[in-house]
Amino acid sequence: MALSKEELKEAILAKAAKSPKPQLYVKDFHACDPDSKARAVKNAANELVKEGKMVFWSSGSTTMYALKDRAKDEEHRSA
Amino acid sequence: MSKHDTPLLDELEKGPWPSFVSDIKRQAEKKPECWDILGQLELSYEEKITHWKHGGIVGVFGYGGGIVGRYSDMPDRFPGVAHFHTVRVNQPSSKFYSTAKLRAICDLWEKYGSGMTNMHGSTGDMILLGTTTEHLEPLFYDLTHELKQDLGGSGSNLRTPACCLGKARCEWSCFDTQAICHHLTMHYQDEVHRPAFPYKFKFKFSGCPNDCVASIARSDLSVIGTWKDDIQIDQAAVQAYIKGEYKVNGGAHDGRDWGPFDIDKEVLALCPTNCMRMNGDELQIQTSECTRCMHCINVMPRALKPGKEQGATLLVGAKAPILDGAQFATMIVPFIKIDPENEFQEVIDFIENIWDWWMENGKNRERTGEAIQRIGLPSFLQIMNIEPIPQHIKEPRSNPYVFWKEEEVEGGWDRDIREFRKRHAQ
């Protein structure tokens, strides 16, 4: 049975915190709950961004997700 | 007064053509950060390497696209472009806007950015080049509240849909490209503004097979107008072209003497399927053989028009050459009605079938066309619940699409091959 939205969000946060990579593709979160539809995983990840717990990292052509304090931030590196 | 010596760039100001270097120099008189664009570009020309970095977490609240972070990797030497973000603004369908609106956008960009624009980017959006992070939110507020414009798509989002001029200015358009482009832009606001997919996804709409937005080469879903019935022929106008009374190609090739119009050489012989002929004074077209190449209609627009039963062809999977070379879209649905009455539901159903499959099965950074190539067209057709038809074949024997399943074969896969060979010698 698929996780509830809140459970899915928790699982996504846990995965983002544990992953050796600071930024993850939305596809990387599919493993958090194989029973959840891709669209549900995407919606949960986007909601975490809305809540300020995660951020989008975009190269311009691709978008990834990261915990706010783990994102690779060019802004501060180049300042 | 120039801040950097730019002898290599100065070469690009010579000659009769307009020069982006001159444009940037002119803008730099008002916006000094533009001198650093020239300085950094000159250095790149010398060293043959870019000094731009791109990507990051910059954006406006609630949006996961529309802003692309740009940074110089030499911020100490070129502080004016240390942060120089790009903003994509969703263009109106067919890029219709008043000069007053264009002036307002330029004024806004002079206020919050470098004043440099790219009209339009190859994405279709209006591209505003160069601002800093602290200007993004105020710019976004004014853009949306005062100018009623929105940001476009970037990243793994649905990209800003684009369309040709359509029925607004073109008699050949077989559906209202502006209506569907606008409707789907509004319908899919979440997908345009927030990442939804393994990679980018683009729609483009062309009203006829001339494909003026080049959707067949540039979009994951290409919608190209077509017709089912016969090309409409005005035989009197055909004769007028033959007699030289009408200018061929609408006069587009005037200015040189091409000699008298020769319908055999310039139209009939160039038909890719040889589906046309002159029977005495009558032009005849065998519709079943016509591939809608548009050549005859382009040459004799007063004599020939698309048929009356109009709709569109749906093609999937074009992309630029990052992996495995450039790819044209593959024809999947030869004809579909484009119906504004039911809010384009048939096209929406088709799109969402693709997305449901691609979101589950597409790899990271894999375009739809690459995913189709990986699994094969027959599997994709099965996923889309589309019966294979001869038009799906590129050429005989090169991409077979009929694959028998075990349950469809008498005896399944377990037949006795020795028994079989007794009757069918190898």
C-alpha cells in the first residue's frame, strides 16, 4: 500500500539527508515508496520546497532537489 | 569609455551587418556592468574557454523554473557579471504584443536588470539577460502584477509552449494554434512552474505542415496541422499561374528573372510522391498518395488550399543533439481532431498517457524521444494503446513493428522444431 503524503514527505527528507549526494533527482525519491505513483512523489517533493524544507537546484536544463542546508550554492561560492 | 580592451570583439563590429558587440557597448554606456560582459567574452575568445557557470538555487518563491542562475568564474576581475541571472518570460501565443507592452518590459528590465534582452530565445520565451538575486523578487512582482506577464519554463519542467501565427494571419492553418497553446499553458501551470519530469518536455504547435515553429525538430510533442480530404483546387487559378498572371510563391522570389513558370518542372516533378499530374488543362492530385509536403500549395497559393476536413498529426520525441545526435519527432497519431469545444481533451489525454509512462520509466535526464528509442517504437505504441499502422514504418524491413506474443501463436513457443523442419527445409 502506498504511503500517505505526510509519510512520503518524511521518507523523502530522510533520503535527502542520508544520501551522499547533496542534490537528488525526483526519480531518486521513487525508491522511498515503490507503491507511490511518480506524480505523487513529485507532488510531495514540491510541497517540501513550498514548506521551505527543501530547495530546487536547477542547472537551467535539469532540476534537482536538496535539503536547504545541503544545496550546492554558487551564489555564496562566487560572492 | 571602454573598461576593457577588446581587440578580438572589435573585429565583429566591422562589416555591413549589425553587431551584438556594438549593441552591448551602447548599453554599457547606461549599464556599466555590460563592460564586464565584453571583458569576459574577450578573455574567452583569447583562451577559447567559457568563463560562465550556470545553475544554482536562485528563483522566485513558489516557482521551480523561469530563472537560470548565471555566474562568472572570475568575479574579482569581472564584478559586473559576478551574478548575472537569466529570466525567461512566457511570451504571448504567437508572440503578439503591442509596442507599448514591449517598451514596458524593456523599462522594467532597465530598472531591475542589465537592460539586455534576447528577443526571442530559442525556447520561444522573451529572455532577460543579467540581474542579481536581490532583484528577482521585485522584478517578478512588477512583471506579474503590473504587466500581467508570467515566467516561462526551465529545468525539468514543461517548457513554455510555443505556436506559429496560426489562424490569426495564416490561411493554411488547420487548427487554432493560439487557442490550444494558450489553453495548455494555463491548464499545465503547475508543470510549467515546478519540476515534474525526468528532464525537460516541450510542446510546439504548427498550424500546417510548413511547420513554421519547427516543432518536428524541437519538441517532445509536436502538433502539426493537416487535413484528411482532397487539397482544394481552383483550376482557373492554376491556369492563371501557368500563363504567368499570378506570381508564384506569392512573389517571394521576386528580384531575379527565373524565366516563365513551368508547372511540370517546378511543381509536378518536385512532388515527393508523384501524386500530381496535368490531365489536359486539369490539375489532378491523388490524395491517398499525398504526404502533405505543402510544396504545391506554397508555389501556387491562389490555386491550392489545404482540404476542408482539418485536424492535426501528433509526433513525439524530437530533441537536440546532446546524446546520440539530433532526432526528429516520430509520427504517432496521423490525424486527430483539435477541438476547442471539449477543451482539447483528446490532446490532453494523449499528453498525460506519455507523461504517466515517462515519469515512471524515464531515466534521469532522458528525453521522451530517447526513452522511446531505448524501449523501441512497438513497445511505446503498446504503452500508448495505439495500433501500429503502415505510417509508423520508416521504410520496409528496417523497423518491423509486428511482434507476435506467445498466446497469439498456435502452439506457443513450444513447437517441435525437428517436426517443423521435416516439412519446411531451411
